[in-house]
Amino acid sequence: MALVGIVSLANAETYTPGDPVHKDFADFVEPFLTNYCVDCHGESDPEGDLTLEGIGPVDEINASVWTSVWAQVSLQEMPPPDMSEPEVIERLQFSDWIVSELTRVMHDKGGFSLHRDPQKGNFLNHELLFGPLPEGIKLKPTSSPARIWRVTPQEHITRLNELINTEPEYAPATPGLRTHGDFVPTNHGGELKLYFGTDRIIKWQGGTVAYATAVKSVPAVLSSARTHGLENYPDFYTVNSAEATQIMGIASDIIRYMAEGPLSIAEPYQITDDPNSIADKMRGDLRGLPTSLTYSTKIVRPLTPVYDLMKEDEVTEERARAAVDFLFEALTFRPPSEAESNAYLAILQQSIEKLGNYDGAVLGLSSIFLDRDALFRPELAETGKADEYGRVMLQDWELGLAVNHALRYIKPDEELRLAIVEGRMRTREDVKREVTRMLADESIRKPRILRFFRDYFDYDLGGYICKDTKALSETGAKATGTAHYTAMFDATASTDRLVELVLQEDRDVLKQLLTTDKVVAGKSDNLYFGRQRTRDEVAASIAAEKAEAKKQALALAAWKKENPDKEPPKAKPAQRKSKINHGVSEADLTGPPIFARVSRRSFGNGSMDPERVLATAPEGQRLGILTHPSWLVSHSDAMDNHAIRRGRWIQERLIGGGIPDVPITVDAMLPDEPHSTLRERMRVTREDYCWTCHQKMDPLGLPFEMYNHAGLYREFEQQEPVDTTGEIIDSGDPTLDGKVANAFELIQRLADSERAEQVFVRHAFRFWMGRNETLNDAPVLQEAYRAYKESNGSMKALIVSLLTSDAFLYRTRTDAVLTAAN
């Protein structure tokens, strides 16, 4: 009778997602546990050693247990399919109750925000978002919360770069080369840094490393731990006091360089177009010292009002205000209000009065670098009238900068700025006009779109995966020095370019990326797109080399016998030392030339080369980005492949399933068995307690065993034919489920799936909205998917749909958000 009563109650009331849950533990939660949970999780022999008997309301002691219950109920893992199932509304209400209680109880004890993590976005049932809703669920118009976003490390460095470096304008003939508006790439060591004066350096003493240490640089201070998945959610990050101190130091360096150029970091004699004229000053070992560099006399940095202020001995209020207003807009992307301009002018004038013109100007202007809007992007909707649902539409600068940030890392172009100033950024039609215009203009760089694909595919992590030297050498890849890591950073740039080529065509974007046979290839890719040889093939290659060496030795001996009075010809370098990689049958990647965007060419001999070719991958060995070394290595570990991580990526990013966190009581380690295959070592994940989750990952990741952990194609593992079979289990789409022979069959099945496209749209929503989707967002997601499908898979159409949706345009204000922001 209890079950009938609770179901009847759930069906009798209307459920509105997002509304407060007014449910009592004794009257609602306890009966739910009794009817659906305690049979398996009672006191006697509970499943997974988890007992819910007498658990009681949420408190700080049992919070971890309730978090686990929330995950299991949301993912419909509990109760199991063969048990009595709660109604949809009942399940949603129960999940909402847990979240609200965890949020309340943990408010002053570290907080609870797990439900807002993008990795937990799939905990919301996919069919509820894209299918018909059960009777009783009433949606309300959606919006996003009022908030402030901390700018990303890439955006912050790019903003600062605009102050001291002049980037080349877009050239249609070489679209892949770095252009004004592109993000600042990492260097050949994978570091994200801002460099001073590299565009003027014409000579240096020492090799690449010595040169690199001599160049003045600053790292990305607004940094975050590199991990898999979407990273740019507003409530993820803040700025602490240590970062603020670093930013002030960086600001001082930048302002001095804006005023003096290389003279701020070099001696006057180092600035010359004739390095030979200062040879007497460059004697001795100067490697790694700033004095080892020679700078051109040509001025290439932007000359700004900051330069005008500091080049004159006399400081006028006009020049001081011009410098303040310029720097404020350069850092915040909007002009200051009169109050802001006056406040920073006063700080500047006080600093100059106390420290003198030069040092005072440096300190006074540095304060602008710590302005809230220089480090955060506000979406507070403080002006505007709320509608009946409490939503306020962004307008003017807030709306214009939201649109700008959705696509770009530099300040709005003149057309968008003019539209904001003239009051033409206040409606949905205004947004559509500007977004459509910017998407159509190739000269307007849009690095945020590329960033989405990096976050979605996670193909840019390969250079950061530390490899065991011995294990790496056994793959056939180069294991000496930094060759492998440099090759992976190179591979990231190549994959970036491939993504851009697919976006340029803008047709079936996801499917093309999953199934393309095209490769943007650099100098290392013939190796990494090659095939790992078998033991017999390696032996044959070594024997062939020895036979060739013996043949050459006999020929040399014969020549000496015939020419006893002559010196034998010198051996070629390749003949003196073998460069044959016996472990790999290299690919032959040829094709038309193409460019990839890399760090500055002038950054030493260690710079990555932008020259690439657009090649066709070896037939039968590669199919789309998931089979490229950049993705495969990004989803590997130090010693081997990571089939679990690869499978989890497939499950979450293409199938739309969710994986609960590993309980802290579980020792998530595979046995150390060097002579066993990874599949054999993963037998431990098939134990009953583990398999519930691992069946969602392992059979999806194991088909990629046709590649080793350096990304090379292979047909054998441990001298046995590699097992590439797998299976899609309980995907939610019966047409997807079933066994697959290898990664190709798995990828193709998913690439042809509407579900995979819908899950792709869900991730695009999260990226551009900066939050997880809710049931109220179902109409937005369905409209975005419709726009994508009807445009034959156009990413531009998808972005326009998302950026003109209520979720993007409207904010719901709360007193707490406004208080924290101010």
C-alpha cells in the first residue's frame, strides 16, 4: 500500500524543474528508500557493502553516502531493472531533494557542487531532454544564473599579448598561419607563456635552451589543472592573493615594455641592426643571460597612450586620462564609466606624486590589471526589467561582451563595438545579426570554437602524458630526450588544423571528424601514423641492414684493392650511423602543403615548424580523430593504453551515459603483469562489484587496442594477434547496442547515430552556456539539434541557435550573486 500511495502522490502533482523541493524526509524520502532501496541495501549482506537501513536525513557525516545515492538514482542504476522502479517524477523529486539537502547541509563545510560539474551533466536522462515528457512535468522558460566568469588562461595571455606584440593580419592565401586574434599557442615544450620582444631578436648566443632562458617571459597566472573535459565553468575558479601579487608584477613588466620596448629589458648597445658592431660586448659565455640577445632597431610593438604618457617628462591630466582609459578598455574590453576613469586617474596621480613620473606611472597603471572586469567577465543583468519568471535579458555591453567572448579572445571588432555603443545589442535579432556576421568573416578569428573541440575531444593532452622511457621505446616511438613530447605538441597543432578544415567545409561536422581519412601531417607523423612491426619483421629489418652494411664493406674493400694509393671516399652521415627504426613500418604521408598554427618562428631553433601536408591516412589503419596519435596518446598513461579512459570518453561524449565516481574504498589498480595483455590485466574490472560501471567503459575502450600507447597501429600484442573486439551495452538506443569487431566498426556505428549527435549538442550547450543543462533547457537543446540537422550538420547553425537561445540571453538574478560580485 505504501508503494501505491507514494506513486499516486507523485502522479497527482505537477513537477516544475528548478523549483524548491518541499518534501519531508519521513513522509517522502524514507518511504522511497523502503520501497526501492532497502531490499538490496539493508542491514543483512548489503550490495556493495552499502547499507541504507536507518540512514537518516542528510548531515555532514553521511553526506558521502547520500552523494552516492544521488548518483545511482539519477543514472537509473538504482534500483536495478529487475526490481520495482519509481515513476519518472518521483525519481526526479528524490534526486532534487538530495541535491538541495546536500547544498544546505554542506554550505559552510566546503559546499556541495558536484551536480554542477560538467562531468555530471549526463546524469540528467537523455530521453527526457530529446523525447516526450511524462504527464505532470511542467517546464518554465529557461535562463542562466547571473554570474561572473573568470577569464581562461588562454584568454588572459592573449589579452596581455595584445599590449606588447603586433600579430600579423589575416592572409587568405595562408589561412593556417598565426593571425591577429588567434590564441597564443604553447611553445615547443607545451608551456603557455607571454614573450617579450621575440619579434625583434635578430641574434643570440648559445643554442635553443640558452636562447629560451634569455628571453623575458611570463607564464599564464590564471591557470588551472590540466584535466579531461570542459574546463570553463564560472563557479570553477577564483583569483587568490598569490595570483594577484603575480599579476601586479607582470603588469609592471608589461607597462615598462609598452613604454620603452626592449630598453626595458636590455642594454642600449643591444639594440642595433648590425650585431657585428657590438662583438666586443658579446664576449665570454653569455648563454641564458638577457645580455646575450641582439634586438633590431625597428619598432614593431603597438605604440599606445601609455607610451605617450611615459615618453614625456611632464605628465598632463589629458595624457594621464588617455592612458587610463586606453588600458582599462584594453584589459576589460569596454570603456570605463566616468566614475571608473576618475578613480583610476586619481590612483595614477597619487602614485606619480609619491614615486615620480616613471615609477609612479608604472605602479598607478598596474592597478587596472586587477580590476574585476580585467579578470572576470560579468553577466549580472543589473539593469533591465525582470519578466514574470524573474529573468532579465542581457543588454548593451554585457550582451555584446557575452557574444564576443563566445567566439573570441580579443576585444570586440569595430562593428560589434559600434552596435553596442549605439544601442543595437538589446534583442535576439541583434545577437543573431552579429553572430552570423562574425561567423561568416574568416578574417575575424574565433579561437573559442576551436577551444570547444579541444575540450570535447581532449586531443591536446598527449604532450603532458609522462611516458616511461623503456615502455615508450618498445612502442617504436622515439624515446630519447624530448622528441616524443615535442611530436605530441606538434600533433596537437596538426589536429587543430584538421578541425579547422572540417569547420571550413561546415557539413556533417561531428561525423566528418569521427570518420575522416584526412591527416594534417608534420615531420614526425610518418612514424606515429606508421605500423608497429612484429618481432619477425624487426629481425628481418635488422638482418637486411646488416646485409647492406656487409655489401658496402665488401665494395669498399674491393675499391681499396683497386686504388691502393687513393683515399677512400668519406661515408655519408647515414652510412656512418644507422637511423633506421626497425620497430616501425613508417607511413608515407604526402599531399599538398598546408600550414598549422604554432608558436613564433623566432623562438629559437626549438620552434615547431608550421609547414605540414594534407595527406590521406594509411587505408585500413585510421578512421577519424579517435584513431589519431594526438587523441590516442591523450587517453593513455605512462606505461600502456588506457582502455578505461578511452571507453569512458566514448560513453560520456558520444553515448551520453554517466559514470559514478569511484568509491574511495576501491583500489582502482590493474595487476602488474608485464607479459600479459591489457585486456588480460583488466579481468579484475569484471568482478561483480566493478562490472556495473566498467561494462559501460571497458568494451568501448578495448577496440582501440589496435593501437599502442604511442598511437602506432599494431596487429600483434605480446606476440599474439591483438584482440580488438568490443560491445556497446545499454546505450539507451537499441540500434546502437551490440558487439563490434574493432574501433572502426564502433566509430562508424556511433558516427551514423542521431543519439551521438544529440550528445554532441549537449556538450556544445555546456561549453557555450558555462553550465549543465536542465530539463527546462530541453526546448533549447531540441531547437539546436534541429538547426544542426536541417543545415546538414553545420557548426555555424548550431552556434547561432545556442547563442540566440533564452539560456544564453537571459539571466536570473539573486541577491547572493549580486552581493558577491560587488
